[in-house]
Amino acid sequence: MFSKACEYGIKASIFIAQSSMNNKRVSLKEIAEEIDSPVAFTAKILQALARNKVVTSIKGAHGGFEIYNPQDITLSAIVSAIDGDTIYSGCGLGLKQCDSNNPCPFHDKFKIVRDNLKSMLENTNLKELALKLDDGISVLKT
């Protein structure tokens, strides 16, 4: 459903949010290690997230990445920054032209899934996900 870059972007954002909530900036290397992603690939993802104001990049000896208000960052902002908004409008069968006027065989059922996904992404923030990590309820890698 999400690109690999988007999956890593979500994981990285949750880890940065958790660290920020514990008053800690994290380095690129720490993030890549925590989410089990190649450093160069993680750097490109973090650039996109910083450009879209999901994360903040601080340069210098005490630099790193942080998120100031994790409760204000939704998963939809991350998905939009990495994959764009096509996840909300794409055809389940990959047809170039699929809408209510020209539907694929499962357009109506897939629209319900897309609408529910959009709602979940728009109503889930990084703070609630980071708290699950702190509580040991969830993990970012196995």
C-alpha cells in the first residue's frame, strides 16, 4: 500500500517523535539503525520530511533531528510528503482512468477502503504512536 520510502518515513518520524518527547535529538545514523534502513536512503527520506516541515534538522555538534509538536503531525502529513496524495485516489487494479463515471470492477469497495485509510491517517498523530513505543506496546523493527 505504501512505498518502501513511505514506510521508512513513518517509522523514522515515530522514532524521532519518541526521542523528541524524551528531550533528545537523534542523528541520521541512529535513525537508520533504529528503523533498519540504509543510511543514504534514510537521508533522502529525512530531507523530504524536513522540506515538508514534518521533522526539523539541526546542524552542528549538538545537531540531529527532532519534532517539536508530535501531537500536531499526522500520518497523512508524512504520507503526503513521501508518496503524495495518489493513495487516496488510485485505482485498486492500477487502471489509469478509474472513477465513479468509469469504474473498475471493485471501484466502489476499494473506495471505502481508501476513505477509511484516509480517515485513519488524518486522525492518527505521532505522539500517540510514540507513546506506544515508550509503553512497550509496539516496536519499529523485529
